[in-house]
Amino acid sequence: MLESLITSKTRLKMLLKFFTNSTSTAYLRGMAEEFGESTNAIRHELNNLSKAGYLLSAENGRTIEYRAN
């Protein structure tokens, strides 16, 4: 059902990851490896979801961690 509403498979994976466990955090390269996607695809979706207000980001050293808002 969600596949018909959300056309990007990468976005769907990310939403499920963050919102099925609201305490979950992740970073760009980790998600790219986990999902088997390119870092560019992950970065694009992270930017979209962050701009829409679904994700929050915080710098942790040299990485940026994302979590559900």
C-alpha cells in the first residue's frame, strides 16, 4: 500500500527505518551500505525529508546523524 503513495523505494526504506523505531539514528554512508544504494541517492532523500521536516540532523564529529522528527 505504501508503495502506491510513495514512489521512491529509497524514501520508503528510509521512512520505515526511522518511523518504525523513533529512537533510531543513522548516517549517510551507513544507510547507503544498509540499503545497497548509492550515497547520492541517500543524500537526495535525506535532503528532501529534512527540508519537509520529517528528519532532524545533528553533527557528531565529522558525520551528520539523522533521526525522526
